[in-house]
Amino acid sequence: MKLSLNSPNAKYSRGDNIFMVFNYAFLVLISIICFYPMYYVLAASLSSNHLLMQHSGLLLAPRGFSYAAYERVINNPMILIGYKNTMFILIVGVALSILMSSIGAYFLSRKNVLFKKPIMMGIVFTMFFSGGMIPTFLNLRDLGLLNSHWGLILPGMISTYNMIIMRTSFMSIPESLTEAAYIDGAGHVQILFRIILPLSKAILAVMVLFYGIGIWNSWFWASVILRNRELFPLQVILREILLQHSVLDMTVGAGVGDQQAISETIKYATIIVATVPVLCIYPFLQKHFARGVLIGGVKE
């Protein structure tokens, strides 16, 4: 019997051992390169203002330990307003996107659907061609969706790419299950919500991650259609802080010489505050991620 390299009784040759050492060393190096920027931002956000401004090169530990930047970020009312708006857009947007994508994917995964191929071609066509920014803006204006959170939720409610992945996943479910449900008198709505979706938890977790990250990171259309600052999501406020130097509003009370130093740590603290929710949610969905993408990308 031939032993595999994963077997505990396998005997490695010298070449195998050298390869594994270099392989692990390379992977560790790549991990460090990917992790260090996040660690740098965290260390900088916890650093003292003046010591951080005086430092150059690699930052291996906070330069003086201080929570001042986080206190100013948390006390900034626009950050809390941005969080509230983003959570509304995120929760409602992801829920509607999963619902509508599931309905569309279920329809396209059924057999003997009239005009199924032309409909599928029309849907795929939208992946390569769109009306453009100006027609989209005019359409939102005519529909009365300007300066409204619904103008951010409704236009992006369905992603063609995500719906195709869900369609492929639904097609991998044995047809015998749905046929048995038909015989028992179940309709399409019952089959979708009682059979298809409960068997598609992995792909649903992937869709929640895809749609959620897409909504969480989006800022362009929010900056285009929203005029009331009370409606701004967190990403627009973060952009103002990082690019438009509105961080100076958060340094009120500091001397002129201290404002630049304080603004740097506030920028890093704002990045951490905006990133932590995604980092906290991802571990719970990660176990489904690889399996869900595999199921959605390859028809069994």
C-alpha cells in the first residue's frame, strides 16, 4: 500500500523535507506581508500623537500607548450617525438581495422553463453592458430615490454574478427532492423556502458575505445621490476624514501645532472602527465560504 504525504506513517525524503521547509517559510512570509498593514494601522491608532509623527520606518509596537484617538472618534456624532445609516442599508440591503437573488436563481435553475435561454442571455448581457452613470442617476431622480437610502438599496438589489452562482448551486440539489414535493402538493414558494434554501446554507453564507462586503465598502453612489449629511453612511464620512481633512473638526481644543499630529492617529482609529465589524463577522462565515463557492462554481 502506498502511503500519502498526509499519512502519519509516511517517510519523507530529504527533498520532501526541504520543499516543506521552503513552502512553510514562503507562506509565513506572505502572511506577514498581508498582516503587517493591518497591524501598522492598529499600532498607529494606539500611539501617542507626537511620538507617531516623529517615527519613521517599520512600526512594530505603539509609540507610547494612548486611547485619545478612539475617544475622539467615538465622541464624533457623525461616526455614530454613519454607523446607524450603514447598518440600516446593510441589513435591509442584504436581506432583500438574498431574497430576490434566491427567487431569480430558483426560476433559472428549474427545467422546462419557457424562454429560459433567451432570459438567461439577457441577464448575462447586463454583466458586460450597462446604461452608465448619468442614465442611472437620471433614472433614480425620476423615481424619486435621490437623497434616500432606498436609492442605494434598490438599484443594487440583485448581482448577476451572485445570482448565477446561486443558480448553479440550486441545480446541484437532487431533482428527486423537488419532484417528491410536487407529488405531495407543494408549490414553488414552499419548495424554495422549505427545501432549496435549507439545503443551501453554505451558498447563502457566501452570498451574505459577498453582498455584505459590497454594501459595506460602497461609497460612490452614496456621495452622488445623498445631500443630507444626516443620511451619510459610514463610508462617506470615512472618506471625508481620510481625504478631505474634515478630521480637523475632531481636533477642536488642541493647539495649532497639535492638530496635525492628532489628525494622523484619528485617521488610523477611524479605519479600525470601520473595519472591525467585517473582521468580526467573517470568522463565522469562513467555514462555509470555500464549500459554498465550490458548490456554486461547479455543477455536480
